[in-house]
Amino acid sequence: MKKVCFLTNNINQVGGIERLISLLSYGFLQMNEVSLTILSLYSNPSDHSYFAISNKTSCIHANLPLNQHVDDYLIRFFHNNPFDDLVTFHSGIALVVARIIRKIKPIRWIATEHNYPGAYTRKRRLLNLFVYRKTDCFVVLTDEIADYYRSRFIRNIMVIPNPVSFIVHESNSYPHNIIAVGRVEEIKRYDLLVKAFGNIEDKFPDWKLRIVGGGTQFDFLAQKAQEYKNIELLGPRKDIKELMLDSSFLVISSQFEAFPLVALEAMECGLPIISTQLPSLKFMTRGYDTVIYVDRNDCNDFSEKMERLMSNPSLVRNMGTEAKECAKQYHIDNILKYWNAIL
């Protein structure tokens, strides 16, 4: 029986990494002779987990103070609990493991990177290169990110996209709702999106823009949204699938995204997408006509592209059919093939 340990910051947080770990905890049940343990450094076992974890997965909540030096704890843990493979999900944790990996051998270290390189400072990018060269396998989300690291002499790279979070069997009736989903932070450029929709809302009085998510910019955005009639800020929600099935298309206004899971969810719900020029999204949808791209700084371009879909229901349905087909390659069974190849 191969023993695998997932090492993460806080499994009880709400984010893409926690959602991925949840999906893999169930997916790994399909792998023969693999047992999975999740070591969550900063979570409290009494706290509620937003994403469900398989009850056949051992989940250890270390409940460490956030400012605690974790090197000694991890060395003791891995000496007392031997594993065949260690999978890390955060660059900060990877930095710690790089310092102690010689002290916890024999173990094979698989590091996964979930950020776009441009999200880091130059100093941190250089440090990441030093860290990831120490891994036995380095997993990234797209070919573009893989090329970035290969050009910097990291060779042990494998591209494994994230899986879609759910499978949809219901049909979409494409009501007059536009949806945006994600943390309400400056990098998401929701202020631009609100203004772009506001430019055309009088032409389409029966349409609504719904923004789902919370964050540090929520109050600022709520104040902006009050200037318009048909913009709703819904805050954090668990019923993402239902909200998407009650929408006609997804909008993404982000400056950059390493791998937008929300796009996978939207495509699984049969939604076309209007998005800024994200290389990761182009990788995800290559070969499929499911995205209309806009200039990330051009509010008028955003308005024009939204108006194109809002006034053309047949285009929405045709692109939605393409989107649904594109999403199939990201079903968990297909993604597990890559993990099987590693493990």
C-alpha cells in the first residue's frame, strides 16, 4: 500500500487549493493500493470544513500557531509517520520542505504550484526556482507555466490541470443573468466590470449582473454598485452550480489567473465566457469556441462584448454547447489519470 501525504496550510479555508484537495480525496479512492493522509498545519479540528473530505482519508489538524516555526514539527511528524510520497500545495510550505527534505528522506516530494509566476515578486520568483529544483516532481497547471519553469532549467515538470468541481446533468434555460465569481479583491477588477455593465444596463433592463464572493474590496464594490439598478453582490455562496444554471454567461475581469476554476464550473454548466486575455484560459479552452476575449483595461470593449451575447441568444446556446463539451476533459476521472501516472 503506497502511503501519500498531502501537506497544506489550512484545509478549512475556502479556496481553490482546498477545493482541489477535497476532490482528490474522493478521487484517490479509485486508485488501488493508495492511502491518503492530509496534514493541515494551521486548522483547528473543531472548525467546520467548507469542502467535504472523504471519510476514508485521514485528516490531521496540527492546529499550530500561525507564527510558529514549523521545521521541527514536520521533521518529527515525518519521522514518526513514514510516507512514500509527500505532496505540497503552497509555495510557502514548499520553502519549508526544501529546508528539511534531506532530514526526512526517504520520501518522494511532489510540489504543486497554483500561482501564475507573475503573481510573485522578482525575489520570490528566484527563491521559488531554487526550491522547485529540489523536488522529485513539480506539478503546474498549464503548458505556459511549464514552459516558464523549463526555460529556467527545471526539468522534472508535469502539467496536471485542476478538475471541475462538479458534474452537471441538468439543462440550462439561459435566463437573463450574468454571473461573476471570485474573491472581491483589486486583482479581480470588478470595478471595471461594474462600470462596463452599467454602461449598457438601460438597453437591457431585464438583465442582472450578479457578483458572487467576499473579500477586502467588498464594501468598496457595494458602494460602486449602488450607482446602478441591476447589479447584485451576493457575497460568498455555496450554491455556485445553481447560480450558474440560472445564468446566461460568465464574466472574468481578472488581471491574471493561474487556472480559473470558476471557468471550468461555468463551462460544465454550459455557459460561454467573456474574459480578459488570460493565457491560462486559452490553454484550458484550446480547440473550443467558448470564450470571447476583451482588453483587460478597456471598459467599452467589455460593454460591447457583453452586449453581443445579451442580444444574441442563439450565440449563447451555441457557445454554451461548446463549453459543455470542453469541460468533459476536466472531469475528475480524466485528471486522475495524470495523478496515477505520478503515483
